[in-house]
Amino acid sequence: MVSFLVKRILSAVPILIGVSIVVFIMIKIIPGDPIASLLGPTSTARQRADLTARLGLDRALPVQYWAWIRHVLTGDLGTSIAKQTAVRPLVTSAFENTLVLTAFSAVFAFAGGMVLGAISALRRGRISATISNAVSLVSISVPQYSISLLLIIYVAARTHWFPTSGMFNAVDGGTWGDLGKHIVLPGIAAALVPMGIIARMFRSTVIDVMSMEFVDALRSRGLSERRILRHAFHNTLPTLLTIAGLQLGYLLGGVIFIETVFSWPGVGLLVYQSISQRDLPVIQAGVIVSALAFVLINIVVDTLQTMIDPQIHA
């Protein structure tokens, strides 16, 4: 197990290096001038040159990349150009908020996907399976931002049960109950696509497992359907973990639309605002932190798969 973890961590290093290079290059080709946006249209050429030199933007690109990655490895994510404050607390606070939203959405997606997939697989030919298939297909097909707008218009605006933006109320906010009200709509909107994918994949996996010979053998021995399903579920765990890990990574990196629509103060909203401000250090930090989280999730999933079935990575 230790050697497997070491191999997985070492294999993640070139992935992170590649991601950092892509992020750095993409940041450099974004249209616009961060110096002009900081100093304004009335700035002089001398002021622009001084600020460019102070930020290190006049150096060669390889030098800029090496300086940035060297600071990142020491935990220094730089200084926000727009806010003139350290980037690390900004990104850390936003990432914690994203984790909260991701955790809620993941629980909803995994539970809903497994229930829909199990119903579709075990009750084929019945109306409940048809409904489950329809729900999973619709959740995959409808864009997240469309679902978000529908929830705001037809649930929040008409019933006034749930807030439409933010994480807490500005006045008397900060309680768990307040957080619960704010997280319902963005959490559901973010969870629908992963829930549909998990449902479809889990359905296929359950059908395949239930058609294996060991299930017929268990039935011939007189085991109850509940015990047979328990054995069958154990055989679906490796596939389920793989799907869950991929969808959890998708939630971490794909909630930017949800956070923007619902003004959820996460990494997605922070990066979106930083792009419009050309705040390069914040954009770089937000993307690299999300990439690191995605890689760590995959390592954890692979480790759990190996613990469940050592033959997978034998």
C-alpha cells in the first residue's frame, strides 16, 4: 500500500507541473492590460513602467514562471493586484466555502444517483424505473445555469423559502440554520448533473453484477434477495468509487456558474471576478488550488479502490 501511494504521488507531480504551465500561459494570453486597469487611463508612462517592474511583468516568461512556481512551493501565492492583499487567505477562505457547497452537493448527488440507479436496474419494466430513467436523463441534459435560474424564479422568488444569493444573511447571519437555507438551491443546482451521471453508471453496473454467475449461485443456495443485493453492492463499489471521485472533482472545478449565479463566495466566484479585474495572482492561485484538490481526490479514490479490491492495482 505504501509503495502504491508513493507511485501515485510521484505520478501526480508531472500532472501538476503541466497544469501550472498551462495556467501560466493562459493567464499571459488573456486580453487586457492589468497595469492599465490598476493605474487607470490617466497614468503616465513612467508610472506604468515602475509598476510593471515592481510586479516583475517586464521579465522573460520563463523567469516569471520560475519565480511564481518557486513562491507557490513555499506557500506564497503572491499579492492580489486588485485588492493589494495576500492571495493565500483570499483563496483559502474561498476554497473553504467551495468545499462546503461541494460537500452538500456531493451527498445529494451520490445519494440521489444511487437511489435512481438502483430503481432503474432492479425494477426494470415498471413505471418507477421509467420515472427514474427520465429524471436522470433530464438532470444530465439541462444546463446548470438554466436550472439555477428556474430555481431562483419558481422556488425562491415565489415561495420565499430560500435566499437567492450569498452564504449568510448580512444581518443576524452566520448560524447553521442560515447556512442551510442559503445552500439548498445552489447545492441542488450543482448536484443535478453528477447525480444523473452516477445514476446512469450505477444502473449499468448493477445490471452487469446481477447478471453474473455468483448471483445465480447465491440464489440456488437459498439466500434472500436482501443478502444477495448486499453481496452485489460490494462488487459495485470499485466502479462506484471511480464515478464518485470523478464527479467530486467535477463539482470542485465546475461550480463556477453556480457560484456566480447565486453569488456564493467560493473559488469559482473569486476567479470569475478576478478575470474581469485582470488580477493574475488570484486567478493563478485559484486554478492551481482546484487542480491540486482534484489530483488529491483521485489519489484517495485509487487508494480506497485498492483497499476494497487489491487485485485492481496488483
